[in-house]
Amino acid sequence: MNLFGTPANRERVEMLRKLDVFRDLTFKETLEVDELLHERTYEKGEIIFEEGDIGHGIFVVISGKVQVDPRRISLENAVLEFGPGEMLGELSLFEEVPRFSTVVAVERTVMVGLFRAEFASLLTKNTRIGVKILVRLSTTMSRRVRRLLLRERHSPTL
């Protein structure tokens, strides 16, 4: 086997590198991060996480679409739908607090999760990769706060 595994593994790594949170990583760095990711498929109507659950990390939509339960959200202009390439739950990567909303799959959805324990290990083991991911997370969080403060509408990435 070559250094980068099977063609399917190479394809997966290239797909991950297209996601905003991993876009600054090299192929080799993405390969290392891929080992830490947890992939899961959710069927239409399936709950990804519920309000009050303790959050343990971020989720990134690979395909499909998820929606924040609109009955639970209190912020008028908050993002209610997330599509391919978008991440959610990023606050729980930094602190273990209850989720503030319920998120449900609108259609069959594939997501990857990066959990706090694996991310902390990555920061210790390979600071360069961790910092690159932190910068992307910070940019996303900053953009979302600015939209809320300026009351801008956001449509999901399609």
C-alpha cells in the first residue's frame, strides 16, 4: 500500500479538504485528522442532538441538510439550516455545556464529528494542524456573531 492508502481514502481526504474547517490543511494533515473523525448517516427526521444534551464537539455536514428546531431558537436571525460543508455545535468544542437547540436531519444526511477529546489530543500531538483548524473555527464563529449583531439573513451553502 502506498503512503496515502487506497484511491477511496485519497478521494475522502480530498473531499474533506474542500470543507471550510479543513481547507487550510495539507493532504497529509487532512489524512491525520480523518483518523479522528466520526462519520454517521442520519435519516430524514432523525435527531442529531437535542436541546439540553451535553455537547462534546462539532459536526460538519458532508451531504444532506439539517435544521435547527425553529420552536426552540430564540434568536430571530439565527441560522436555522445547515448544508454541505457547514459546521454546527462548534461552541461545545471549547466547553462542555448543554446544547441550546435541537437539530434534526431534513433529508438523509452524512456528517462527520470531531469531538473535544480527539481535538485536545490533536492540539497536543500536532499543534500546527490544531491551530489551522482553530483559525477556521474562529472565522466561522466570528461571521455568525457578526450576522446576528447586524441582523443579516443567511441561507445555507448548497
